[in-house]
Amino acid sequence: MGLYEKYVLPRLVDFVCGGKHFTKQRRKVVPHARGRVLEVGFGSGLNLPHYDERRIDRLWALEPSRSMWALGRRRAAEAAFDVEYLCADAEAIPLESGSADTVLVTYALCTIPQVETALSEIRRVLSGEGTLIFCEHGAAPDPSVRAWQDRVNPYWKAVGGGCHLNRDAPALLSAAGFRLENLESMYLPGWKVATFNTWGRAVIS
């Protein structure tokens, strides 16, 4: 890991993803989490203020980057519920099958190297009656915007820690065996190439 990835990128991600438009999106989805929650891509803990503490029994914070966890440790310590840090990749979640009542993933599917494997793992650890809650940026529906996403994506990944501009989160979820519910989408204010968002809930089909 280079100096950029260790020291600069975590703070850049924390600053950008903590912006007001991202925060508004988090408020739409995070309060729906309940019971035993696995947050995939915990990052620096930006979702923590938006959980409904009355609905949470425990939270597993899955985050492979110790640099990101270092930024989120204090937020986790101040939470009103138990937060257990899992330093692991989403492609190999260290939980038993059916452990989680809710899996929450926000702005993380874009960066996971083997996203299909990660979604298979999420499906494995989610209980049969559980819910996957997600909010992601990704592939835009407008052909002109999508073309620019494809052009810019290699450079974006290089400076954004592997983040893909053009991943289609709903399509990936459907292909992984999830049934989408309450799917919504919109462009957030800003550069359209980077701001198309989809969010909602999914269950095992």
C-alpha cells in the first residue's frame, strides 16, 4: 500500500462521501436497518449517525482498510449499540451463514474487486427473512452520460481506490439472486458522470 492509499485516499473519501447530498441519501436508507446488522464497506463510519438505535441489536462493521477504520473508530466508540470491527474483504465475510437480519451497503459495491463473489457472500450470511439495504452510484441510464462514464472509468479507478463509475448495482443484485424492492433512482446535484444513484431494498429470491 502506497502513501496515497494509506494516508490521502481515506481522508479524501471521508470528506467527499460525507458531503450533504450523500448524507441525504444515507438518511433515506440507513434507518431501515434492524436486528443483527452487517454493514459492508463500513469505511469511516459515516452511516453511524443515521441508524435507529432502537432497532439495532448489534452491528458488524466490515472494512478491509485499517486506515479507514482508524478514521471511524471514535464514531464507533460513541455509538449507542455494539459495533464489532471485522477487518476482512467482502469476498470472504467471517460470519456464519444466516447470521444477519440486515445487510447494509452504501457506496461500496463500486469498489469491491470481485463484486459477484461478494454478493454471493452477502446472500450466504443474510437470514432467509433478512433484507439487503443499498444505496450506490453507478451506471447512468442516459447513453451520452454512460459513454462518458466508460471513457473516464479507468482514470477514476486509479485515483479513487478502485471505484467504478459504471457498475450497474441493480443488475448485479438481480444476477446474484436478489429480488429488488422499492427501487428508486436519481441524479444527485453535480457532475452527472459521477452522480447517478440507485437505492432500495432487496430480499433473497
